[in-house]
Amino acid sequence: MPSMLTPPRPREARLFRNNRNQAVRIPVEFELPGDRVLIHREGDKLIIEPVTKPTSLVELLAAWRKEPPLSEDDLFPEIEDEPAAPEDIF
């Protein structure tokens, strides 16, 4: 069993189709916690990392600080305000 200090050796994994998405089977020694991941590309590599939820107020505020600030358009989107259709009430 590999220790936490030495990363597991690279292993070949299978790719398959899940509807219109490509998926990969992750070997047990590479299992990630949770049920969601973040994925991004660095050159030819795909980096997959677990989504972690803040466990304290300090972590939550730090995560918010990393987010790009919201613009006025994000806060107050343009809404079409069409006049109500007339109704025959009699």
C-alpha cells in the first residue's frame, strides 16, 4: 500500500463514452473524495481536482475573495417588461 508521502505511480486508465461525454475510469488508488471535481487543461494534460467545500467562515470568505467581482449586469440583469395582455373578464 503506497504511503501518503509517495504518490502512486502513473497507471493507464480506460476512456469510454457516457452518452455524448467522454469519461475515464479512475483506479482506486487515485480516488477523489466527494462527487464533484474541477477539471482544467494545462497544455496536453487534464488536471482533475476535488471540489472542496469551505469548513469555516474564514475559508468561505477566502473562496469568495478568489471569485471575480460581480458587475451590475450580473446583479441586475435586463428584464423585458412587456405589458399584460388584455383579458375579457365579462
